[in-house]
Amino acid sequence: MTKAPGEIEPPKQITRAEREARKAFRQVDAATAMSEHEIAQAAFSKNRERLKAERLAREAAAPPPAKSKAKTKKK
């Protein structure tokens, strides 16, 4: 059966079993996505803390920068 141009095909009704299956798969996908997000956040936080510790160690080991005198304008 072909449809004429401009004719709208009615949406397919899904069964209760299909609805339940979609719901179960959506819950599993959501849990997977959340765990992946938490893993990524933990890795990001760990890396940020490591870099911060390295920066603080470098700053502590380096001699303080020499302060230069402010130049005054001559008139």
C-alpha cells in the first residue's frame, strides 16, 4: 500500500511488553551513563589535584621573583 503525497501515516501503537522493555533499557543506559560520568569526573579531579600539587611544589622551589622599582614619569 502506497500513500499519496501529503498523507500522514498513523503512528504505530506499541505493546505493553515493548514499552516495558524500552523502560528497562533506558534505565540500564542511564545507569551506565551516570557511572561513566562519575568515572570521568573522578579522573579529572585526580588529575587536577596532581597538577596543583606539582605547581605548588614548583612555586615553593623557585626563588621569589625580584621586585622591580616602579618607574616614575619625568616632566
